Amino acid sequence: MTNTLSTDLEARLRAVADRVEIDALRAEFTDAVMMRDRPRLAALFTDDGVLRMPNVPAEMVGPDEIRVGGEALQAQWDFFVQTAHPGTIQLDGDTATGRTYMQELARTLDGHEGQNYAVYHDRYRRTPDGWRFAERVYEVRYFDPTPLPGSAPARPA
């Protein structure tokens, strides 16, 4: 009986640890985007990981494409602010699925601007380096192109 309880407790603790690590992974993604740290962003994906943004449109496979593609997208921004709310996580051994809910404000250098609400649909995989994104698919649920009343702060020279 004690062995069964011990095994059950170990499984529960492992599930909690997995959820904490996946939440930290999702937070790292948002922080890397906000800090414009493309190498760190790319490192959050498996070697064959995919970042899909159909409405942009953009699809990047593997860390190198994710880094280069992210740099190309970033070069178009005047500013971009992303707020994330962690959603569900479903664990299944060394894989998991989940969602993250987003609110974003942006203005591009060509003058397009607005806010949106979106969902990242995620697949995660445990690697020797911890949990990584195997796939992240961006789905805009609401877009408001109304001009934003604020502005980006002046950038230091």
C-alpha cells in the first residue's frame, strides 16, 4: 500500500512540476517577444518546432526560421505590447497541449495599428533541456483597427 501511495504522490508532484515548467515556458515566450530577444524566443522551440500565424501570414519551422522570421516581423513594428493569460494545459506523458489567451496593442511603421484578442493553441514536448514548444498556432479572435490614442515612448539614441 505504501508503495502505491508513494507512486501516486510522485506522479502528482511530477504533474505539478510539469505544469509549472510549461507555464514558465509560456511566460518566457511573452517576455522574449516584449524584450525583442529573438534568439531566446527561438530557443523555446524544439528543433522541428513550428510557429504558425495564419492571419499575419507567417509560418516558421525550427529555431533558425523562428529567429529570422521574428526579426523580420519585429523590423516592421513601431511598437508592440503583448499581455498573456495562461489557459489550460493537458498533460500526456512527455507531450502536452494547451492554450494561452492574448491581448495585444501594436502599430507598424507603415501606420497600421490597433488591438486584438487572440489565442495561442500549443503543443509541448519534453526534451532533455525541459519542456519546449512543438507547435504554437496563433488565432486572432477579435481585431479592432481603431487608431490607438497613445504612442510609443521615444527611443534612446
